[in-house]
Amino acid sequence: MGPRLGIAGRETSHFRPTLPGSARAAPGAPLRHSVVMKHAGPEALDHLADLLEELRGLPGLREKNRGTFYRGSRAFLHFHEDPTGLFADVRIDSDFERLRVNDAREQKQLLRRVRDAL
């Protein structure tokens, strides 16, 4: 399912469930439920500045817009925010997995998954 407009016309998206379990999975684990969240805004992306810099340095990724990365012609990675925190949707194989990226440990897990997928 593609992008949809959500609160205040902000683009939102769905992701496909990847693991059994609840939406309160262990930190860093992909979330199961198809939850709609708004894409991360400038302030949220400011909190991820160091992570974004590391992602920009990875071969094979192109940042189309701030915080939105493509691999070739396909969307590969983007960020969401909601009251529970910040999340990354990263394309693993043909589906997106949603990972928490609220702290350094979670961000390192995301980088590891991205490097493995490249």
C-alpha cells in the first residue's frame, strides 16, 4: 500500500508485518502491526543527524530528500515519528520493516540491518 495523507495533510505510509508478536516488541525488533505514522519532520530528523550522516556515507544509497534514501530507483529507507518515538522503515528484500531508532543502540541495529541489506 502506498503513501496516504494523514493528519494535517502530512504523508503517511503503511508497512507490511514482518514478525509475530505485538506492536510492543523488544526495542530494535521490527513491529508486527500495520500502523499508520506520519513521516518524520525536520525537528525529528534533527535528532537523527548523526545517523543520517552515517547513512549518507554508505555506498549504494542516495538521499532523495532529507531522511529519505533510495537504493537504485526504489525507496529503501525513511523515517517516521509518533508519540512513542522515532522509527525507520527499511526495505529488507521486498518488504519494509519498521525499526525503533530512539537511542544509539537502536540506531546501530538499524545501520547493521542496512549494511546487511546492501
